[in-house]
Amino acid sequence: MADGSRDAYRFSDVDGEPIRRLPPLRGFENMPLVSLEQATQPLIPYVPEIEHMVYIIQGNNIHPHDGLTVDESSSIALYSMEWSPRKNSFYIILNDTLRNSNREALLPSWNKFLRLFLTALSKLPSFGHRTIYRGIKLNLGQKYKEGARIVWWGFSSCTKTVGVLENDAFFGKSGTRTLFAIECDTGKNIRQHSFYQNEDEILLLPGREFEVVSSIDMGHQLTMIQLKEVAPRFPNIASVTSSEPSTITTTGTAATTAKPVAAAAAVVPKPAPKPKPPVQQVE
């Protein structure tokens, strides 16, 4: 298991992103909401010691915030939890699966968990329009061309301030590095639910699409890439709601039965009242 000093890798796993367009993520949106234990049962063949991870989280006497249930809050804790060896950490295996272009290979086994996890995130208010950051100890400047539109398919852990990333546990102050400055509207602050609550972690959901605004050589082996979140022409991921399962229309958009995870702060309009029939006058 990991301690709080080893949770930095989540903020720098961007190198695994294919950044190209893939088939949309869907299939989980019509799953029933179940407990964390039930949601992770299909993952036993794929995530080593998953039962042990769930046992640890369930033993932490969670008192959830933001109107989440215990199971919903626990799903966020499970995502953020590091494991030893690191390659067996839950979030690494989940993100590798989401980035796999063969959607039918492993993804169906994850549908119950994704339904629970994304429902939990749909209840958190979006962080608002601002710039957040993540970094990696590699030069990714050639991969992100100015003007290109790219997609991140995994869950993306980011921070509110650059200063956090300057810690050597993240990407430090020297050596080959890439800093991403991400202008977005849909980040979720998961600090109150994370397994490690010592950092303000802002989570971007899968299927976020960005325009590469600029890629700049800052000197001293540091490249800065500026991204701006943009709306995709077609949904990259199905919406889930905080109540009943949503449905997918023939165009691939989600039916608005409740607040979708991609716009959790939006207000669902109420239907217009039906007009009253005219009163007939008595002769």
C-alpha cells in the first residue's frame, strides 16, 4: 500500500494518452446503481487484490460530503488509492482500459463500477471556468501540435496551482519536463472524497476534448502546453445521472432525465404547464 507521498503518479500519467479519436465510451449508463463491493466483483480477474483494496476503504468509517452515499464516496477513494506495486493501482488499470481502442475487450467488466463512480462525480459541483495544471518528466511538445484537437480518454488528475507540481514527487524544478496549463469548465474537486486528502485534486472526466492553444519551449528543458477544453461534435462518453439510468438516443446524445455528469451544475428545465381547457359558458 502507499502513503500520502506516493500518490503523485496520478498527476503525470498523461504519456499513456493516445490523444486520437476512439469509439465513444458507453454501456455503463444503463447499469443499476449497486454497492462498491458488488460493482467491483467483475473486476477480480483484472485488478490484483481488489477485494483487499475495498476492504481497506470500507474500514475507514467514511462520512461522505456533497450528498454522496457511502458507496459513491468510497468509489472516489478507491480510484485515488495507490497500491504496491504501483502497476496494480486501481486507477492505472482503469485508465489503461479506457485508453484501449478495443472497447469490447475489457470495458464491459467495468460498467457497474463506472456507473457508480460517474454517478458520484455527477453530484459534485463543477469547479468552474479556470486553469488547472498537470505535469510529466518528459518532453511531449512534439506530440501536441498547436491548433490540433485532442482527446484524453482516461480520468485526468490535476492541481489548482503550479507550485504543487514543483515538488520533486511530481515533476520537480529541473530536468526534461512538460507542464500542461488546462483551461476548462468541467473539473471536479475530489479532495473531500480522495484516499489522500492532503492535496486539492481536480479530476477531469474521460473523453474531454481540447484544442492545443500553444506549445512553448520555456528553456531549462521545460515545455509548456496550453490546452482549452472544447465541446466535441459528438459525445465521447455517455452521460449518467444522479438518479435513474440515462438512455442513449440514435444520435449518441444522452436523454436529459436528470443532471448529466458532464454538466452537473446545470439546472434541468421544468416542463411547461399544460394549458387549462377553456371554460364553457352555460346558455
